[in-house]
Amino acid sequence: MGRGPDDADIDPAHVAEVLRGLYYETALAGSRNSLLPTLEVTSPDHILFGTDWPATPEPMVVRNIENLTGFDGFTGDQLRGVERENALRLFPRFA
């Protein structure tokens, strides 16, 4: 990869496409301030539930879950996807 913006074979559309295909999890990022930018990059079916427990103290995990379940940017089906269904589609052998 070169040093200048025109030296790489990567353009903004390619970067956006790659980012859209990644999966994102909600560990310590279940708030509106984190979820809205994530939804600018990808769709709800690429968001997975996460907590970072036990490394994260329980009160922070509880607050993060409350923020996630109270987020008004998901439909009920989308929230169920984040909570469980998206991960099952990604990792069917764990179903």
C-alpha cells in the first residue's frame, strides 16, 4: 500500500462494502450513541449481543443490557436477532 490516498487499490465504496459485511457486537456498546453509528455502517442482522462479562463489572453489564433493550431503533424482530437469532445464523453448529 502506498503513502498517498490514490496509491491504494481501495476506494470509499469498497471500504463501505467491507464494513457492511462485518459483524459488530454490543459489549459496552448497547447505547443509542453506539448503535446509531453502527446502523449507519451495517444492518441490524450484522449486530450481535455481547457483554464483556466477567471482565466488565456486573452493574455496567446490566446497564448496557437495559440500554440495548430500551433502544428504539430496532423493531422487536431486529432486537430478537441481536439478542440471539443473528448469532445462530452465523454459528449454526451452536444452535
